[in-house]
Amino acid sequence: MAGITPHLLLPGTAREALTRYHEIFGGELTLHTLADFDRDDGPAELIAHGVLTGPVSLYAADAVGDDETFRMRGGMFALLGAAEPATLEAWFAALAEGGQVLEPLQARDWGDHDGQVLDAFGVHWLIGYQG
């Protein structure tokens, strides 16, 4: 069974966000514009469907018409033990660029490491690893 893959509706920033996530996480990025799908409900260059697959997978599109844009409250995307510690630390630092460190990635009393960051696109990430 496949896991949950987030799908973000962004306010005209889907290309920028997915490109940035691709730079951070790697993987494969596919972008389709409204024009690619023969849609005329917004500017042709907006992203109708974007997919990042790899160590971190997600979908994103630009909101058009009456679509509500993504706002994250009361939740976070958890990348706990999703990669080697050095990789997770690099992801944390990269997500913090243009965003806000909510809680530094640090050793905890129970022996694990974690931290929280709100990235430039409003996504709240919890990143950590054991030991």
C-alpha cells in the first residue's frame, strides 16, 4: 500500500516550490502547465499538475478560479528517520532558507534529534533522526 502524498494548491508559486523541493530532495520532477492540458481557466504558464517523486514525494498545482490556496495549521510534514542524519540536517538547513526555524534541529533529552522549520512556501516540516 502506498503512503500519503501531499498535494498542495499554491497561489501561483507551484513551479517555484516544486523546483526548490527538487533542488533540496532530489528525485524526478514533472511539471504540466494549464496550456499542456488545454485549460483556459487561468494563465497558460500556471502549473496544472506538478509531481516530485523520490526520497520525498509530493504534488502541487497553482490554484485557479475559486480554488483555496494551501495554508498549514495544526499539522506538519514529518521526515523522521527518512534519510541519513547528514542528509536530514542538510534538508533542514535548505528548507530554512527564506523560511523560519521554529525549533532548531537539536539533540533531545531522550537521545533523538529533531527540529521544526516553516519553509518559504508555508509548509511546516518536522525533521529528525535517532541517536
